[in-house]
Amino acid sequence: MVPHSIGLFILAGADKFIISGILGLTTISSYLVVFQISTVFIFVFDAINKSYYPWLFEKLNENNKSIKNKLWVLTYIYFVLLLAVSIFFFFHGSALITFIAGENYMISNNIVGFIFLGQIFGGMYLMINNYLFYEKRTLLISTITLSSGIIHLLLISLFSYYWGVTGAALSFCLSKCIQFLLTWFNIYKTVTIPFPH
């Protein structure tokens, strides 16, 4: 799981060194504040996951196709709710950050929206990643996380150079989305768990 830990570190923090080098600490101060505030979602999703996965494993052990399909339906509902929540940050994120951190950290709604949407993709990833853990596909998990981290470094180097802080936020969002989609794709390809139809 060492590659997994490295990938998580890249996705969660290594990018800050790159964008501070490209844009300077003064320029990215508001970005760093938004990112710090958004980590509240990490703690929320982690708490949900720790409560959810023991129950999930218990249900999967029953090896009932109907139950497995219902689990996926619930998962899709959860995804829709999270994505609906993310819309709020694209319209009111700037006001929220100003309220929490003060007027010195005013930032555009799009930047806040991309960062929070990225964290939401992280929550969606945690929800389905449990299926790979259940199947003991730890090498696959590590590969996905490390690959997503490397993609993130490439994207943030390119995007922040051309589009500044907005590019940095977009690259974070896309990288977390890629991590989620790669996990979903590999579950579909390798894990013997049916998708609802």
C-alpha cells in the first residue's frame, strides 16, 4: 500500500509546492484557504465510510444478488445527492469563503466550486473503493491512486501555468474525478459484483 500512500500525498498536498513555485505564495493564498476549508469534507466522508464499510461487507457476505443490486442503487442515489450539493459551491462558494475566512480571501465561485467538487469526487471514490477492498484488490487500488497522483502533477503543472489558480483548482477536480472513474471502471471489469439494470 506504499504506492497508495504516495498517490494520496500527491493528490492531497504535493501539488501545493508546484503551484507555489509557478504562481507564488501570495497569489495562491486564497486557494490554500479554500482548500483547507474544503478538507472538512474529507473528515465527513471518512466518518461516513468508517461507519458504512462494516455494514457493506456484512451485506456482501450474504452473497445475495438482489441485495447487491439494491446496494448499488443506494450508491447511485448518494452520488446524485453529493453532485447536487456541489452545485451550491459554484454559485455561493465565494460568499461562503468570505464569511468563514474574511474579505482578505475573496475568490471566484468557479475556483471554490472546482475544489469542493474535487473533494466530493473523493467521497464518491471512497464509497465504491470499498468493493475493491472487499475483493482484496489492494495492488489495483494502489495503482489507481498512484496513477491519479501522477496525472494530477502533470495537469496542475500545465493548467496553473496557463490559467493560474483557476487551472490549479480545475486540475485538482479533474484528478479526483479520474481517480473515481478509474476505480468505477475497474470495479466493472474485475469485481464480481453486479450493477443494477
